Amino acid sequence: MAKVLLDKVKYSWVKDAPLLDIATCDIQSGERVFIQGPSGSGKSTLLNLLTGLLLPDSGVINIAGSDISSLSAVKRDCFRADHIGFVFQQFNLLPYLSLIDNVMLACRFSAIRTQRALKHHGSVRKAAEQLLAELGLEEQLRQRVTVAELSVGQQQRVAVARALIGSPELLIADEPTSALDAASRDTFTELLIAEASRYNSTLLLVSHDEALGQHFNRTILLQHINSAGVFHAA
Ligand SMILES: Nc1ncnc2c1ncn2[C@@H]1O[C@H](COP(=O)(O)OP(=O)(O)OP(=O)(O)O)[C@@H](O)[C@H]1O
């Protein structure tokens, strides 16, 4: 499990127009946290900072004891692959691969996650099988179809399995329910929280959708922690 700490983090896309100015934000190991903010408030920018895809203009971003902003680009890529599982809004699955191959892909870039999958399941394939089964994708689907043949809800479950294989300490989900109706959204969010607990991952879910807050013990409003105050709402 990962503790996440932001200290005096500032980021601007445009010089002299800060988008994010976060004095402090502290998320404990194992917490399941909902970060809510309207469109244009900087949620994706914040996630890109947390995953080391962007570097802050100043300040420190510490994840699981590592100051990721001080790592080289190559080490940040390795850190992300080893310690962070990501569920993207558009899932980013490879459409012509099987479900299992999509899930196993996350281990190909991380020796640490491969070792964990081997330790707990005997093989990476078995780890992928178990995750897909837990997420309700029955064997017939797992064996016979490509991702392109799945419904949106089924693709989303594959994306969660890929994010969780090898038990990364931090699971980040970016607007993962935007394509779902209200009932499916609630079911999926509960499933995501349960799987994060099962795999001992700290969970950060980011969305504009206030209704998701009911599922979480803690909600952080981006506007409350961000004193930049210049957000360009759509
Ligand atoms: N690549 C970029 N280059 C320049 N400016 C950018 C870039 N990405 C985002 N921005 C600016 O940062 C602001 C916040 O964008 P961001 O995508 O982080 O917000 P968001 O809260 O995730 O929005 P949404 O919910 O609509 O996805 C945008 O309004 C835009 O002005």
C-alpha cells in the first residue's frame, strides 16, 4: 500500500497563470479517496503529476516513500510500471488481443509486478485468470473473444484487472464510470473499491461526478486543496 504526499506543489501550463497550487495533500496507505472537481479544474493535470508524466514547477510529490519528481525520466517510467495501476477513462485496451493478454501486458513492463503475480498465483496467466474471474468475466469470454467484442462494461472490468495485476501499491482511476448509467456506475464503483481492498492498493478515483462520493469514506474537493483559483471551467 502506498502513502501519497503532496507538499507545496505548483503547476502551470501557461507562464504566470498557475493551474494548481496545492500546499499539502496527504493520503494514507490503504485509503480509498474520491477526488472531485468540475471540468477544467485540473484533475487530469493532477493525475499526470501523481504518475510522473508531468513534473511540478516546484514542490514535492512523494509516493510510497519515493520523491517521484526527483527521479530521472527513465526511473519515473519504471516507478509507474512497478507501483501504479491506472484505469483510464477510455480504458486503453488493445482491441485485437484476448482479455488475458491485455491483463498480462501490465506485468511485461514490471519485474516487481511479475514476481508478485508469480508468488501469489504461480504464473502471470493464472493471476490474470483469477482477476478476470473475480471481476465477473466468465471463462467462455476469457478464452474465446477479443476485447473488441466486449461491451463497454466488460471492457472496463478488463481494464481494472490489468491495473490490479501484480498488486501495485497505488490504483488510480480517471473518470472510469463516465460511459455508464447510474446503476452500473454504482455497481462498478463498489467493485473497484472491493478489488482495491483485496489487493491492498491505495485507491484514488478522480471524477467530476459528485454522486460517486457516497461510495467513499473520504472526498477531496480539488477546489478546496487548490489555491491557484484559476480554473477554466468548460
Ligand atoms: N496539454 C496541455 N497544454 C496546455 N494547457 C493544458 C493542457 N492540458 C490541460 N491544459 C489546461 O489545463 C486546464 C485543466 O485541464 P485538465 O484536463 O487538467 O482538467 P480536468 O479537470 O481534467 O478537465 P476534464 O474533467 O474536462 O477532463 C485546461 O482548461 C487547460 O486550459
